[in-house]
Amino acid sequence: MSKRISRWLVGLFLLLAALTTANSLAQAAEIRVLLDARPLSLEVKPQQEGGTVLVPLRAVLGALGAEMTWDSKARSVNIIRGRTSLALTIGNTAATRNGTTIQLAVAPRIVNGRTLVPLRFVSEALGSQVDWRSRDLTVAITSPAKRALTLATTTSTYDSGLLQAILPAFEKAFDYEVRIISVGTGAALALGRDGNADVVLVHSRALELQNVAQGHFIGRREIMYNDFVIVGPTADPAGLRRAANATAALRAVAEARATFVSRGDNSGTHVKENELWRAAGLTPSGAWYLRAGAGMADTLRMADERNGYTLTDRGTYYMQQDKLDLVLLFEGGEILHNQYGIMAVNPARHPRINLEGATDLIQFFVSPRGQSLVASFKDARGRQLFFPNAHLLR
Amino acid sequence: MLEAIANAVRLLATFDPELFRIIWLSLFVSGSAVVLAALCGVPLGTWLGLKPVPSVRAITIIIYTLMGLPPVVAGLVIYMLLSRRGMLGPLNLLFTVEAMIIVQTLLAIPIIVGLTAIAVRSKGREIRDTVLVLGADHRLLVWTLIREARYGILGAVITGFGRVIAEVGAVMMVGGNIEGHTRVLTTAIVLETRKGNFALAMALGIILLLLAFIINSGLYRLQAGGTDGT
Amino acid sequence: MEHKVIIEATGLSKCFGEREVLRAENITLCAGNIIGVMGPSGAGKSTLLRILSLLDPPTSGVLSFFGQPLPASPSERLVMRRRLTMVMQKPVLFDASVFDNIAFGLKARRLPAGEISRRVEESLEKIGLTAQRRQKAKTLSGGEAQRVALARAMVLEPEILFLDEPTANLDPANVELLEGLLRSLNRELGTTVVIVTHNLFQARRLAGDILFLCQGSLVEAGPTEEIFKRPLDLRTRAFVEGRMIY
């Protein structure tokens, strides 16, 4: 019995030895690629021709956060990363970078259906640093250093999660590290005015335009919208469900003296609420009208506790829905449109702000890529929260 | 900064009714809380201070921990109790002045209990033998201890007041900062900051500091009057 | 000189944890005497005083006061405790007026206000602080404070008065005043005075009997002159001759 076992053990040992030797022999010839000291996984092994290392295009693009478009007729690929655009053609040693022609040592080729491109050229052209370690056949790519950019936005925008979802793509492609400060609308604009932020994203059109007119901001673009809705108790004592429009809905609340909780903090939502009251020809006052002085989520909570109505942006309501007993009672109408605008702080007022970063971010939001990222952002139940409308130059 | 001071003076001088309502509410909420906390806390602290240290080690550690209870945590706990879904929901106390007083009382009690116990215990060490040997019964001993430690106890109450008038997390949570109902100086400062009215927020802050300073120095004078010549 | 026993303690022992700080097989104090308790530092004098004045219980031993054992019930014990009192070495006065300090024990015993007032005024005169009756006791000098502490005790007209080095920090004038008060208290009211003192001269001046303690045990006891002139124990001899190094 023991003789059989020992024979098996010897056989196993020999097999393992053979495998490890074969493995190391194979590894000895393989080139490794590291991106910021982490190994890059490539679908196809890197190839070497002369002194040039070729790698699969898709892996490199993914690693560097770049995007590409493929023209199958011309067999050429257009790579975009931040402000840089590269054009490469299969089998052609001529490539262009932002329009300037550059000669390659080795032309891009297709192997096993995968496009291989010169690693050093592409990486360096897109801003990275490339080092070759001959000792262990390693190519080390170092991403460009990230520049800091400060974005001030509103709490409801931040709480929706949109920025956390789409800004990483921007940061990666443009080499920024974005610091988001989320405060009330008024404070966000103040941060921009004081030069404590580089770029501001809020949804209070009148206030934004006013600030631009006063010379505090430049380069304003409208990028997306959502809408406001009125929520309240299921019982709906004021009968909002039957209201013809938003103005009539608020009038009904006032007439019924039903509890209404206002943001009371000069936020975009509050400004919109005041607009509605003005349109209804009313100044709300009385024990039924509570000025909370709080953020949207807190205001919703208060309305929930008090069985009252409130005006809210759809996104925050969707997010809080599962924790509230409030239901959506009124929606729709041009007046409930909630437009988001982004603008850079005026460098004439604050020379040391990161104007380049602000401009890049604005460009990103209005670009097809940014706009499609906005549209594809969904909440936990798969509902779209923001609707891109940058093409509508108002 | 100077603009903020000018703002503060202007606000006070024009007797802005909203401002004075806020100031009054700050004083009323914190004052009531401290009075209630003293009514509970001084007897409890005295009892604690009379006990020998080893026998109350556990309670003492708990009290010391609660002294540093973050106001926002206290606010959260009370919020959950008073919420419609909470155990005390039917009382409909959320977002009311009563709720604010409740939470601040809870914040002040550990401070008053802890500091009173310290004052009584140290006085106790000093005068216990003398009082006993002069033929006092237990009730007179306790009463004498409280009287002798009265400045230490007053100090405990002042400290408790200082803590609650300056806090914002608890009253914000359970009060909701509702204009005209539950808005106090600290929550008003948060709101004005959020709105970007930094100068106004600063002015309110100065008023709050002034208030705290006036009250604390007044009480301090009372206390110092008793410890002269010691 | 009376020979009625006012305090008797047998088999007395006091331990703090493992350490025994006091051991005395038999202590007998006679009523109406002035008894001096003497010994080097750490001898256990204060410990003994605290036990006899009912502040601390002994670890073992039997005490009897006024010919009776210690009562069990707290209320009866309080009644007995009110027949004696003590003056500490460092006077602890209350944060109140001189008058209120002196009146404290009387108020504790619920005496009528008129009686309290009379006794306190009398006492203030004896210690020479009538003018300071309304003054805050905390503002008094050391000598004045000790006088008030003594007055506070004497005004209770106790049957037994314990004193723990009452004149240790006082100037000669105050020492003389206090000793005079003690003597007159003993003479007029028959109060038994038990006084711990370091001062050999004071002991000889005041005390009729001496208890000599050394390192936690009662070494010798007897009339003052016997102890001073014919001490039985070598330690006693060394002490009364001023040769004990401590």
C-alpha cells in the first residue's frame, strides 16, 4: 500500500516540477506591462518588433480612460482622451496627433481579430510617461499627474449620485481630481463669487444669469434638466390630484390651509416655490406654512412627519421614496421645469482659479460623451433622473 | 469681519422682531433645559458624590462618557423616538420646542451630574468628619454638603448651560429650524451659511458669543463672590 | 479626681488591608479627667482618636461608653454620638459666618433659637471674637479659626471632648488661650478631655493621665507624673526625655 502511495507522490512531484519549469521558461520570454505599478491584463500577449512593443488597443484605452471610434472602411481608429485626439490607420506608419502628422517606427496591425498598436507612441501621445525595464522585460506606464479642480454644487445634485457616477470618467480622461463641495444654492454661488471654487453647477437659472451679468462667472452652459413635483399625504386634503396646473395646486393648498413645508433657504427649489406662489397671486403665511430652512431631504422628512405638502425635485423624491409615506400628487407643466447650468468662475475676478479645468469640465458635460453619461444615469429603480439638453443653446 | 460686527450692531439696534424671537427662543430652550437638568442632576450627582469611589466606578465611567455625548447623536436618538414611526410618535412632539428642550436636558444632565458629584465628593472629603463629629444626622450631612459645595454645583450648571446654548446638532435634528417656531441662534447661523449670507451668519455668531459671555460672566461673578478668601 | 470609667476599650485593633496600625489590649478612660495621648509620628494616635470618637469603626475589639456597649440602631447611636465631639488639627470651618459655624452643632440638635443665641454669644465672648460674629469664617486667621473650631465644640457642652493636636500651629498667645478654655471646660462642666499632643510641656501642663503609644501599640498608661518621672518602658523613657528620634 505505501509503495503505491509513494509512487504517486513521486509522479505528482515530477509533474509539478515540469510544469513550473515550463511556466518560468514561458514567462521568461513574456513582456509585462504595468500601469501605475499595477499589472495590466491584456487579451493578447504583447508583441515585440525591433525595439517597438505592440499591445492590444482596447486594453490601453481602457487603462488610460480614452475613447475611440473605428472606421471599418478606412481601417482607421480615432482616439480621444481629454483634449488630445489621435488618428491611426492599420498598416500605415503615418499617424496624427491633434492634426500634426507623426511617423511611427512600426505600423498598427490586426492579429487574431485584435488591433495592436505601438504602446510607447500611444501612451506618450496621450500624456503618459513610458519607461522600459530591460532587466525583467517590463514596460512601466505612469499616468499623468492629476490637477485639482473644485466644483461647487447643490446638495440635491450631489445627493442624487449623478456626479459620483459620471465624474470619474472625466477625471480619468482629462487628468483631474475633482473636489466636490455640496452646499445650498446660495452658498455654492457665493463660493464661486469668492473664488473658493473653480466651477459651479446649480439649478437656479435666474440667480445664475444675475451672477453672470454681475461679472462673477463666464462660459455658462445649460447642460441638463429635470422637473419639480408636488408631493403630499395620500389623503390629499387639498385635492391636488385634481389641480389643473402647479399654480392652481398651490392655491388649493393655501385655501385648504393644509400644512405646507417650504425649503425656506433660497435654494433653487425655494426660488421655484416662490415663483409659483407669485403666479398664484398669494403670499403664504399662517400656522400651516412652515419655513424649514433645511435641505431637500430634511424638508421631505419634515413634510412626511407633519403629513404636509412640499415642492421637491423629482430626483430627491425618488431617492427618499422608500423612507416616506408621501406620494407624488402633481407633476408636469413648463413652470415645473428645473434647468441645470454650469459656469466657470471669472478669472478676471480671481486670477488663480483653475480656468482650464473649469472649461474642460464644461466641455465634458456638453460633449456627446458627457451628455450620454448623464442620460444613462439611473436611480435604484432604473428611472432616469436627468435629461441632457446642452444642444439647446438658450 | 468688521462688516459682520457692524451688521450685528445694526440688527440689534433696529430691534428686528425675527432676531429677537430667535434670541428669546435660544435662551428659553437652553434655560429651561438647564433648569430641568439641574432638578434631576443635582440630587443624582450629590448621591453619587456621597458614595465611596470604588462602589460607583461603573456609573461614573458611564456619566463621564455621556458628558461627551455628541449632540447630533442625542438628537438622532430623540428624533427616532419622537418620529411618527417611533415609540413616542403619538405624542406628536417632533419639530417642536418641547422636543428641543427634551434633547438639551438630556445633554446637560450628565454634565451636571458628573461635575456635581466631583464637587460634592471633594467637599465631602473635607468636611465629612467635622459634620459627623458635631452630631449631624445623615440628612443634615447631605444638606450641609450641598450648601458647602454650592459654588461647585453652580459651576456645574453654568458648564451645562454653556454646552447646550452652543450646540446645533441636536436642536437642528429634533426642532427642524422652522422659522418662527423652532429656529434658534445656532440653527439660524447654519441656515444663513447655507444660503451664502456669510456676513449675516457671522453677525449672528457674534450675538451668540455675546449672549454666552454675558450670562457666563454674570454667573461667574456669583460664583467668585463665594470663593473669595479661600 | 473621679474614677468612674467613661470609655473602655478591650482587644482593640485597627487594620488597613494587611497592615495593622493600632493594637491596644485595654484602654480605660476615667470621667472628668484630662487625658493626654502621646507618641511619635505614626504611632496610631489619630487612629485611636477616630475610633474613640466613633468616626471610624475598629477592625476588632469591644467599646463601651458611659458604662454601656455601643447601641446597634443608628438612631440610638446618634444619641450617644451627640454626647461627645472632636476638634481636628486643621480647623475646617463652613462657608458661613462665625456665628453660624459655632451654632452648627446646636442647630443639628434642634435646640430652640433663643438657647442657641445665648450659648453662641457666650462662647464668642470667651474666645474674644464677639465683633466678628457676622464675618465670613473663611476670612479668619489660623489662630482665630482654631478658636472658632474649639468654640463650636465647647458650645455643645459635651461629656467627652477629643482634640487632635489643637495647638500645633498656633502662636503662644493662642496656645495659652485655648489651654485656659480647656481647663475651665473641664473644671466647670466636668467634661472629659482627651487631647493628642506632641508637646511634652503641654502634656505636663494639662493632662492628669497619659497614654503613650509607639508604632501602633499602647506601650504605657498612667498618671502624668508617673509617666514622666518613673517610666516603666525604655521607649517611654526615651520619649519623655526628648531622646526619641522620629
